[in-house]
Amino acid sequence: MEKIKIKINGQEVEVEQGKTILQVAKELNLHIPTLCNFEPLLPQGSCRICLVEDRGKFVTSCTTQVAPNMDVKLDTPDVIASRNLILQLLFTERNHYCMYCEASGDCELQKLGYEFGLDHFEFETYERKFTVDNSHNYIVIDPNRCVLCRRCVRACSQLAGHNVLGEMNRGIDTTIIADMNVPLGESSCTSCGLCVQVCPTGAITDKRSYYFGKDIQTEEIYSNCDQCPVGCGVKIYKKKGSNFIVKIYGDFDKENEGILCKLGRYAALFEEKSRLTSAKIKDDFGFKKIDFDGIIKTINEKMEDSVVYVDGSLFNEELSLIKKVFKDRVFSLYENEPPIESNVSIDDIKSAKDYIVIGVDLNREYGVIGSFIKRKIFSKNGRLILFDSNYNSLKNVANYVFGIDELESGLEKLKDLDSPIIIYKNLSEKETEILSKNKNFRFFYLPFETNSIGLLKENIKHKIEKSKNIIFIGKNLQGLKDIAKESFTIVFTPYETDEINKFDLLIPINDGFEREGSFYNVDGKVINKAKVLDSKFETFDLKAILEELIKVKSL
Amino acid sequence: MKKIKIASIWCEGCSGCHMSFLDMDERLVELINKGLEINATPITDLKIPDDDTDIGLIEGAVATDHHEEEVKMMREKCKFIVAIGDCAVFGGIVTMRNYIPTDELLKRGYIETESTVEGKIPTSPELGKHLPKVKAVNEIIKVDYYIPGCPPSADAIYYVLNEILEGRKPILTGDFLKYE
């Protein structure tokens, strides 16, 4: 980068061309107050609070790039007076009374008020009522609290690639709207929740954390999401001194760039499945409770003549212990080998131009991968070719849509693809054959279980074998029904489901935020998940049981 | 020693700011020893302050015509007016009603409340009439100093009164400046 000389506060400094005044000031540790500016988003200059003086003219420092001969003054009396006036106007327009606002304490407008020493409103407040949009399952939009910084609009399009939020009307009537002014709950919103995370005031908030206190009353825990194998970085806000997660935010410093999907941000907290609350064993009269020693004894007795099935919800540490106890009698209950091996990473997805998605709705699952692709499509830097015969919400954004049976003819028509990335979950043999023929294709496999790759690395393959005793460890009991009929079945699972009573020994294990461990993400990187909550039930730590079994066996 | 007379009223407020005032505890005695004289306040139950009152504290927003008269009276009688609490300073929680038409609000509050049987909207002529909009005190009269907070801390109130007693201009910063 070419360097140029400018003056800041009278001092001559050498700065890189192309940077904004705000960025330069930050590097020099000079403070400029900001509100609408938010680092990963393109600057917009809508709040004006960051203005500075350059040779007698006021400019917004977030949008103005440095230029030769600039003489920037950051806090002349005029600048300070203007900023004060702007802040007064921001506060007096709409409802910015802090004490009955959810965001109070974490609000950036409030922080500016404190910074500027604002102790009263100079102007008569202007009261106009906008309707609060409470139609969404997880998010509330209160336009009365909005400062029109458009962070949400920018985050929705530039980062998350959903393009749901926009604005309507002009001046004081401007409101943030979803789609063509429909309630958010009825819009094309995918519930990624990034707008909640970037909103500086209480205009967009999530329902779970509503009035659950300020950020300083929570513990911030950095972890990774284990809802799918993308493994996004998350920042978990746990209420101090209690066993409760207030909210989950995306981690802007990780690969997912702060973006999460509905599964990671909301489903993990909202959708509480009914849990298996204590260990029980079936005898002639039904189920009766069993303790830790009883469990160890029973398993130890049945171990000789048993096969063990696992699914991809287990962490690496658990898998390696299972292997240690049960050796080569461990199988995966589900098919987990990729039809075609992945040869690109998440970073390649961000930089690719052409994408071919086969049979996956990236708005519903693997949402963050969907965001990376959609934002390229919307900024016209990429093309999306979709092959899917079922309903797929990507149809609205794809450049070309084909049925899954048109794979061969469709690819035939698109000869100008620039080493496209093929994104897929399941492929039939025929599809695999068609795709592998193309030499310039790159492949990105989306395993359907969180730690499918971990299973492969531990060399746990899919195979169904009959045995007198069956031990299943995992969450997904779907495949167990048919094979467990005549065997004594021991199930380690967190959830209470309808079919669970057919099995013989039920052992509740920790779930979700109660367990810690590592797993392999889609890139094959090891990713850690932290323990955040304590189990509310009499659940067992899987690792403790396995370690005890090793001990008993060696005696 | 010259006495500094202080008076206070509360308009549309919850009395929380006066609680904070009392929360100064023994520092109140300290201020009295410095010359503070407590005149007409809800605490002394005197209604009209003396004409030569020095400091007038106003808690609460201006919501009825009575409040409007009272704050105007305070301005006439007091040398300095200090608005204490978010309601007096900004309008505060009372401004919630500015977003709802007054008739609808009274109906909801006095008749349609879930626990109310045969409710009636009070009509006594002794009651103040609602202004169309709840206002902050500085929309009616000139205010000299402000202590926002809901309620402001006893420390903040002590700081402001002490600064005035010592002849300095109080400027709130840090923990003293809070909107909640």
C-alpha cells in the first residue's frame, strides 16, 4: 500500500492510502466516538456521530478515506458541539428512555450519552408510535427504539447474505422492514439472528434474553457450536451464579465471521427435548431404577457377547474410550462415508465463484455455508446452480435450478463454470459417477452428523451385525428399532422418546451444553466444545462410565 | 452561618428519588451542619416553600395541570432548580403513556384491569387534568441542574447538593451519571 502524509490533530503522520480516517485514528490510539459503524460491515455514515474537521469542513470519519494534504482535527470545540447536537437529536427522536428498555446497560447509544455527559434533553421529545413486531418466534423488532443506523440491514445482506431486512419511507418515518413490509415472522427470515447481535440499541432483541439482565451480569464463554459439522465459533452468555444460558452470539473472530444459523443460535436453547431423567433397567414387572455400580455390573456381564453401535453425536474423547473398551466390535449405526471426499475448505467456499448445490437446503441446515454462498450471489460475484427435486428455499436465489434427475444434462448445458464447488450431502451411485468425471470440479461434503469425520478417523464403519447383546451410544435411535428386537439392548442416550421403552437398560447421558469434548469439523480441524451447564437430571458422564469399565476389566 | 433553604416536590413520580435523598443517611446531617435547611418537602409535609428558598428539588414528570402549576411555583420561589431522577429530567417511565391515547389508557387502567370489578374512571374536580403529553420539567420551566437516574444514587444527590453548598457547579460523570 502506498503511504501518504496527513496531519491529525496538528501532528504529521504517515498513513496507508485507502484507509478511512477512523481506521487511521484507531491505529494511532485516538478515540473517535461511533455508533452506526461496525467493523465487519461496510461503513455507511448514517449516524454522523463520528464527524471530524478537515480543513474547515465536517466529514464523517468512518466513510472518508485519507487523502494527501488532509489536516484532520478530531475534537475542536466545533466538532464537539456538533457531536453533542447530533446525540441530542438521536435521543429526542423516538423512544430512547433507558429505564424501560431491555438494552439498558448494553446499549451503545446509552454509552455515548454517558461519554458525552448528556444529562437532559435539550429538545422536546417527539413521540410517534411505531408498531412493535412480535410475530417472529425468536426476535422482537421495536422500531421505537431504532436509531436507523442500518447495521441490521447491512449485516443481513453483506454478512449473512439473507437480504431480508430493508428500509421503508424517508426521514423521521423511516422504518426497518422485512421483505416487502411483512411481519418478520411471515417473512423469508431464516432466524439467523445476526441482526440482534449487531443492533446497538434495544430495537432488535431476542425473546429469550429479554429482561434477563445485562451482559456484565453474565459470564462470556467462547466455544463452538455442535449442532452440525460446520462447528461455528460461538460466544455463550451464561447468567452468573446460575445454570442458565441467556443467549448465544456468533464469534466474529472465527471462521464463521459472527454468523450463526437458527440451529446454533436459537434451536440449541429453545427446543428442549424431553430428557431421560434417570437410569432404569427392565425386568418382568417393568422398569426399575439402577445405580452406577449396577450399570457397570450389567454392562460388564453382557460385554463378552455384544456389539456396540454409535452415532456421530459423540465427541472424539468418547469415541476413543469406546474403542478402547470394546475394540473392534464398535460400528456406526448410520452410513457415514462420503460419496466423494471433500477437497476444499470453508475458506475456499468464501472465495469461490461458482457453486453447485445438490439436494441440500442451505437455509435450513448448514445455514452458515448457505450465508457464505448467498452473499456472493447477491453481490453478483458468484453463481449458484441448484439440483433438487424437492422443495428448496434456495430456489429463489439460484441462478439455475434443475431437478436432481437432470444432473447430467444440466451440467452439459453449463460449460463455462469456473472450477465450481459441488456441495452435497447424499449422492446416489449414478450421481457420484457423473460428478467424478469432471476434472475441474471441487467437492465439499456435508456430513449429516456432527462428528461423522471423527467416526471415520477412529475407523468406525457402518455395519449391522446380529448379536445377543447390543449397546447403543448416541442420540439418533431411528436405526436401532429393527436390529434390537431379539437382543438385550443397552442404550446410552440423553432423550426420552416413544420407542425408548422397547429397550432393556436405559442410561441417561449428558447432552448439549452439559458435555465438553472435541470433534472434527467439515474442514477436518479439531474443534472444542466447552461445558457450560450442569445437568438438571440424574445423568451420567459417558466418559466416567467408560473409564470405570476399563478399570473393572483390567482387574 | 448563612442558611441554605432547600425545598422539594414530587410530581408524577414514584417517590424513589426522595428515598434516595433520605438514603444519604448521616450525610444529610453533615449537609445540615454545613447550613442546609430543609423547608417544604414531602418529608416535612409542608406544601408551599418560602419565597427565598435556594434550592428546589423536583422529582417526577409533569403529567397534569396541577404538576404544571407546582413546578412553575417552584421556579418562582427557588433560586436553583434541580431536576432529580429520570422522570423529572427526561420524562422517564411516565412517558410510556405518550404512546397510548389518554382515553384508552384510563379505560385500561381503571375499568379493564383483570382484577377490577365495576371500575370507574375518577372524575373528582380536585384531581389534576391529564396533559395531552407527559413532559420533562425543562419543557415547562428553566432547570439549572440535572441528576438523571432511576433513581439517582444517594451519592450523586449528595455530590450535587454539596457542590452547590460549596459554591461550585456540579458536573456529573462516571457512576453518578446513570439513566437507569
